[in-house]
Amino acid sequence: MTTALPAIAFDNSYARELEGLYAHVQASHVPAPRLLRFNQALAAELGLDLDGFDHATLAALFAGMQVPAGATPLAQAYAGHQFGGFSPQLGDGRALLLGEVIDVLGRRRDIALKGSGCTPFSRGGDGKAAVGPVLREYLVGEAMHALGVPTTRALAAVSTGEQVQREGLLPGAVLTRVAASHVRVGTFQYFAAHGEIDKLRRLADYVIARHDPQLLGSAEPYLGLLQAVAERQASLIARWMHLGFIHGVMNTDNMTISGETIDYGPCAFMEAYDPGAVFSSIDRQGRYTYSNQPQIARWNLARLAEALLPLMGSDVQRAIDQAMGVLDEFPARYEAHWLQGARAKLGLLEAQDGDLELAQDWLALLHSQAVDFTLAWRHLAAVAAQAEGAAPQGQVLPPNALQAMFVDANALNAWLARWQARLAGEAAQPPGQRAAAMRAVSPIYIPRNALVEEALSAASDHGNLKPFEDFLAVLSQPFVERPGLDRYAQPAPPEVTANYQTFCGT
């Protein structure tokens, strides 16, 4: 047991190289920090040696009460379009970047606090966070990581021993978040909107050196940066779509330059497939519905392009034409990533004409009969296993589970005949291999909304972390079907999903 402050080898390039792009801030004092969850695996990945420290020391550290040597707590400045309306100054209103570390693989990673109190960007808010939203971000972020989606991650969650005022009094908490960086589209918008071109250029050069060093020395680095961000976002959104994930608040200040998912506020996972699904209580016009996410990504990239234009040369029309070229290419970039993922989920090893229509018709079939998105893909793998003459290893679901999900079996069978004919046109695979590959990209366990709320309510209302811990353990292996976990794989009753709403958590 020790109370000495942990030593962390910070290397804070953002603070060192971008003076004037942030404000120095210290975290607020909290009365009684208590460690709710510490991510030991992530700490090891970051190269943090924290095994010998007691929970009280870790709680003080991750509540921001004690600042380790080498940290430079700062709040980043950024702007953003929120539901289409531009706010010229947002910034970290309740977050602090403690610093950066170089992890065991040589990658630069941010370590930041969220919910640590007021900053110059708080805009009248209290800068705090509550236990429920903090644990939501921990749970969903770690689930997304296990699902193979680029994401910010949670290093720790700490309760503060104080109450925060929201719709009522809620127990306060602080999240420690890890990211490849916290630079957003809105970060560029901030300096472009304020006409601070020198700072805009410094930011762009910094981001290129950090995320796209292959562009250093290129003739048109800022166009290359736009292209690189577009590629990362096309890949990211395609992954969201293949999981039925709805971010809920795709404002430009919530789109990272690194291509990581960030800010799990009013997010949700769709159950019955519906392209128009929207769960966020504040998205009253359906701007950020499931099916709109690729178009919104392109819209956000257009805002990044506008911010970068002053850096793209003195020939303004040429710069506009180049930027428009990137934006016009985005739908094809996205479709290529989406179709690649769809082929994997359908068990298709070769690209053939007609694959896009086959995948789209499958989704139309799911929509027409309100079939659970996650289970439909998973059960399709079971059908593939039966066709290969091999039972899925560890199978605990009934072999006719797919058919049981459809009211109109004829429509399903007609599509299955097309799919099986398409599979027959490929080279034969060893028994079970195709089905195993399909299960490796179609999870059986996702953060189902009712179960998320159940776990968060137990923690926030009753101080009971067991449902959260149990669910987190299930979600750490989302592709591995295990006996005794049936409830985690089942959708909620229709009357629950029909009225489900998520909230921002601020």
C-alpha cells in the first residue's frame, strides 16, 4: 500500500507546440473521490505502472485532485456546428487534457479527464458529470473497442462524493478518457472562424505530423489531410452501420480528426432494423438518424474543408475545386468500406457484381419484418454452418433461429436461395470455415439499450456496480457465444424499444 503519487512519463506535444490554442486549467476539488472502475489492461497498454497503488491514490489521481509531475492540464479550444447551427466558441467545458504518453507500441495517446469542473469554455455550465453518463461512456466505449471500432477508451471512472444538478440531484463522477488525440473538426473551425490563420496553420501542421506524417514535405499537405480524414471517417461510419450503432449527436465538435468514435452521450444500438431509427431526446428533427450518418459525415467533412481552404493556396477557386473533389468522392469511399464489410458479414470471399444489391435486399427484408439487426446476422452464420455440414462451435441458439424471427418465411427463403446460389459460385471452404468467419464479424452481444439502462440505474441509484461489471465482462468478448448468457443476446420487448430515448448526459 502506498500513497505516493504515481509517476507518469508525459510528453505533452499539444501544450508544448500549440500555445494559444488552449487554456491552462486545474481540476475542481471533489470531497470524497472513490474508484468505481480502473482499466488495468488499458493502463498496461499505455505503459503505466500503477499496480502497486491503492484505490484511494488512484481515485485522487483520476479525479484530478492530485496532478502527477509532467502533466499540463489544459482545456482545448474548439467551435462546432451543433444540429446544423454554428457555435463559434465551444471548447472543453468540462474536460481537461492532462497530457500525452507514448504507449508500449510507440503510439502517442492523450489522457484526459471528463467531468472535472469548470473551464473558460463552460458557458455557464458546472463542468461536472454524473455517474450514469460516465459509466455509459466507459461501457459503450470498451464495447466498441472489443467490436473492433476505432474509439476513445476509458481508463478509469471515479465517483466524487458530491451531487450534480440535472433533472434532479445525481451522484457526481469523473471519467478518464484515452484517445489518439482530441483534435476535432470543430478545432479547425474555431481558428478559421476567428480569422487566426497562423494558429490554423500551426494546428494543421501539428495534426499532420501526429496523424499523417506521410504528408510531411508533400506539395499539398492540407489537401492530403482532408483526404486522409475523409478516408478514416468513411471506414469508421461503415463500421457503425454494420453494428447498428447510432451516435446520436454527430456535431462537428464530435468528429475526430483521428477517426475515433468520441462522446457516447445519446448513443444507442438499434434492435429491430429501421433505417429511420433515432433515439436521442434532443434530435427532434431526426438529423442524426441511423441512415443519415454517412451523409452527415460528408457534411461535417465539408465544414473541415471550409476551414482548411485558407491554407490550400492563393488560387481560391482551385482550392475549392480540390476540396469539392474530396467531398464528391466520399460517398464512393464510404460505399467501398460498407460493401467490404457487408461481404464479410454475408460470408462472401470474392467480389462479384450484384453483391451490393444482395446486401441491400437483405436489409430491406429485415426492415419489412422488423427483425432484430444483430441476431439476424448472427443467425445467418448458423445457416451457413448448416449448409457446410458443421455445427458452430459453442452454439447455444436453436438451429432454426433465423426462420423463427420472420413472420413471412417465404420472403426469407427466397432471399436465402439467392444467397446460397451466390455462395455456391465460390470455391469450396473447409467445413465451418465460412460460418466461423461470419461469426467473427457479426457479434452475438452488443450494448443492448435496456441492459445498459439497467446497469447504469443500479450503479447510479443504488451504488450497485455488479450489473455493470457483469455486462462489461460479457461485452469484452462480443463475438464469442457462451452458455448462460442468453439474456444478454435477446432484444428488449417491442413496448420497451418503441419508447426508448437517450439523453446527452451533460
